[in-house]
Amino acid sequence: MTASKLCINNATAEEIDALPALAGHGFEIVRYREERGRFDALRQLDEVPGLAGKLSDDDRARLSI
């Protein structure tokens, strides 16, 4: 059974925080999304305060836009 990917454009802060790589960043990701609009690419997560360079390719593989 393959785990589904978390859509960062629809996820709540609590759902985002449930992922170990993003724990504690859910509020900032949702705020970024509300202020600037939907994410067009996962690399945009590097623009979220506190996330620049912190996500590995494996972490990004668990996400969708």
C-alpha cells in the first residue's frame, strides 16, 4: 500500500505539521499560501520562512501541489 501525497495547496496547518520534515512549519506554509496564492512548484517551499534548504528530495516526494 502506497501512502498518498500531501497536497500543500489544500492541507491544513495541522496536516502539514503531521509530517516530520515539516513539523512546526504548518502555520507558516498556510500563511504563505494565503498571502501569495497557491504553490506552483514544490521548490517554492524554500521561500517559506524557516524552510530554505531544509527539505530533501525524499521529503518533497511525499508532497504534491
